[in-house]
Amino acid sequence: MSSVRLTGQLVCETIEQVRVVEENLPLHTELSRAERGCISFEVARTHDPLVWQVDELFQDAESFAAHQRRVADSEWGRATAGIERRYQVDGLR
């Protein structure tokens, strides 16, 4: 079993999208960190006020897939669906 790491950026186009991230990120982070298999979960602003750095580490592919399923059906997933993601995932086969 190998860990799965997601790194990249969440890229907002507008200040309204930034507000959506700011409003929904605290609960999303709390729920993600509480998931089985979550080793670390960080989303932080970058020097660009429209861009957020995303770094996630999950114990294995199964826990990462469970996270992705939960997020897709979450308030965070619905609220941020239109925001660009530039992610790279390592550790999946």
C-alpha cells in the first residue's frame, strides 16, 4: 500500500469565487482532516489573492477515493464546482 498525494492549485477567476472559498473552506478542511486515512490536508493562500495552494496526503488509494466521493457530494463540492483546479495526483496506479 502506498500513500496518495495531491498537490496543486485552486484558481479563482473573481473575488466572488474567493469569497466562496473563504466561506466554505473551514468546514471542508475540518471534515477532510477527520476522514479515515487522511494524513495531512492543507489549503493556503498564495501570494496571488486568487490562487490557493492545495496539499493533501492520504494513507492509500482507498482513503483518497473515499475522500473524492465525499467531496463530490458535499457543500464544498457544489459551491466550488466552477472554480478551476490544477492538481497533480501521485501514488495512484
